[in-house]
Amino acid sequence: MNDQIKDLEARRYAAMKAGDIAALSALMSDRLVYSHSDGSQDDKISYLATIAHGTLRYHRVWWETKEVLEAGPDAAVALGTMGADITRNGADKTIGSLTCAVWVREGGAWRLLAYQPTALPKT
């Protein structure tokens, strides 16, 4: 399971950078709760809309999945770090976070159920 979840995380981050709505949609649960490091939240539809409309663009993304915790046969939690150069609501910025991504198996496929970053202090 560890390698499978790490691969899903890599695919998710690649799709975010590419703005690939179809790939992201396939990776996400319809019940998704996607939190951002500024404290705002999206569901699946609103998160994909921000990317589709260019409200949120990832220019460069870097991440490391440090640990995958099994939470039963159909759930796993990926813990790591993530950074990105983004444009959000017309403002360019660089973000850095500790990350917690919850993956669940739905209908035989792994889907991202929840994502929660904790902003790293500015240095």
C-alpha cells in the first residue's frame, strides 16, 4: 500500500501543476474536503473550478511523502511536505506546508478524501 499511495500522491501533484482537471477529478472522492494553507476550504467541485478558471495556478510544485500510515484495508494517510509557486486570485506567492492527505478506496479505486496542509513558518 505504501508505494501505491506514494504513486497516487505523485500523480496528484503532477496533475495540479499541469492543471489537468480530468486527472485530478479521477483521483478525488466526490466527498473531498480540500483545505488550503490559508485556512480556506473547497469541495471537489469548487477546487476543480478554481483550477479550471485559473483562479489557482500551480507554476512549480515540490513535495515529499515522508510516511504512509495504513488506517485499515481501505484507508491510508500520507504525511509529508509540499511547496509551490502559485498564483491565487491574481497574487503570486510561494507556499510551504506540512501535509496530511487521506486516501480511501471507493468502488475499488483509491481516491483523495481529505487534504490538510499546515503552513510552515516564513523564514
